[in-house]
Amino acid sequence: MTRVLVTGAAGFIGSHLSEALLARGDSVVGYDSFDPFYPRADKEANLVESGLNPRFTFVEGDLLDTDTLASLIDRETVVVHLAAKAGVRPSIQDPVGYARANVSGTASVVDALRRAGATRLVFGSSSSVYGNSTPVPFREDATALEPVSPYAATKRAAELLLYALAPLSGLKVAALRYFTVFGPRQRPDLAIHAFARRMLHGETLPLFGDGSQARDYTYVSDIVAGTTAALDWTAGAPVGVECYNLGGNQPVQLKDMVAALSAALDIEPRVEWLPMQPGDVERTYADLEKSAAALGYAPRVAFAEGIRRFVEWCRARYERQH
């Protein structure tokens, strides 16, 4: 049994990961601040299943409360640090808040590990670090020094901070670059969830750009499997940081994503085309060679099947509300 501290445990990925770790016999301490970016009630609902397990403990707290974090960690604890302020467009309006949560928050987590004498860390990074200048498919050895949003910059800054601190604190770190994760409990601001909700409510879809922008959509169970594999990898890893892509390996254009969602919902959307938004990248596409070799990572849920599962959850959720 591994003892795992999951920051951001009430969020989309964190709640799925906590359930998976509990299911395999680990003990989990969940930590979350209930950031008001979306409703607290949604996040509390995410915790219900884990809360039924006696090996789950939940603590509400701020990432910069290093004392509390350190008190929750012992030498054998593995930390999976997923807590962050998310979203490209909101980061343009609040760069200070994003730097505080995503960069200073990561420094606080590392300091808590150091104080506790723990050495194993999995960090939830983002495909957004690659920006628009990296050739596709994105490889982990790309320089990734031209982010196009404050959110992307804070994720890359946190990675660089880990490169500096890991050798100094004896940390073994897997930095996981997640590619557009979707599935049940997806954040309500993300495109698939926002578009499905609008279609179910008969509202117009605002589509930015010309529909050719592509995302490497990744189903949440594949992300959880990759994250769990990275957690286990840290047990025998050398001191330092390794970055790994976790993607679906199947970029889907915006117009095709909307068509797939429309077909699964059996609703014809009304679309309003708008100019490309600042901060959005044109495409993402993960090279998975490194994560396959080191972590045994391979996405198993095809985009169409993931959309079917998401729509099933989405219908149940929104049709209950009406």
C-alpha cells in the first residue's frame, strides 16, 4: 500500500485519480482549496465516492500553507501535485493569481516534501507549454520556451523550478504534460463540456477561428493510468526531473469535435463563428515514444468512445436539473 497526497483532489482529474488509487489499495490524502473558478458543489460531488472509503482523508487548505502540507506528508508519502489555477483565457485577466497558485504553489509543495524528508513527486503539467512554435508531434526534448498564455508560462515556470529544486532536495520527479483531458466531471469551462451543455439547453455555440484548430484529446481514464504509472516509476527513478507526454495521439479538429458531439447528442447545433482568441494554440499533438517506453503508457479509449461516455454522463447530469 502506498500513501499518496493528491493536491487538487476535488478537481476533475484529481477525483478520478483518487478513486483509482483507492481501488488498487493505496491510502489517499486529498487536499484542495475549492478555488471558486467553478462551483464548490461540483467539486464536493466529485469527492463523494472517495469519501466512502476508509483509506481516504480530505483536508481543505491553501497550496501556500506549507506548514499544513508538510504535516500531511511522511518520508514514504508520494505527492501527486495537480492543484492549479487552470484555463488559458482567464489567465490573461489574472496573471498574478496564476503565478501565485501555479508557481509559488509548486514551490510550497516542494518545500513541504523537503521538510518531511519525502522524495517522490508527480507534477501535473500541460501540453500548453509547447506553444505554437514547437514542431508536431510534440516531443519532450523540445525547448518549450515560447508559451502563448500566462497559464502556459506558469506551467513551464513550475517545471523549470522543479529542475532547479529536485537535485537540491533529492527529489525524483515525473512532470506529466497532459493533453486536453476530457470525460465525466470535466471542468464546465472546457470546450467539450461547455458545448454539450449549450446544445442540451438549445443555446448557440461560439466557435473561435476557422474550425481547423486541432487538439490531442485524451480520455480521463488514460490520464489516470499514465499518472498512476508515473507514481510507480518514481519509486526507482534517479534524482531529477523527467517530463512525459500523456496524450490521446489522435488530434481532432474543432469542427470534427463539434460534429462528433452533435452526433452523440443527436442535436444539430447553432454555430456562431468568431475570431481566434488570444492565448489559444493552433494545435496539439503528443509524441508518446518516451512515455510508452518508460511508463508503458498507451491510450486505450478512442475519441468517439470517450465522447459517447461523456455524453452519457452529461445527459444524466443536466437532464436531472430540468
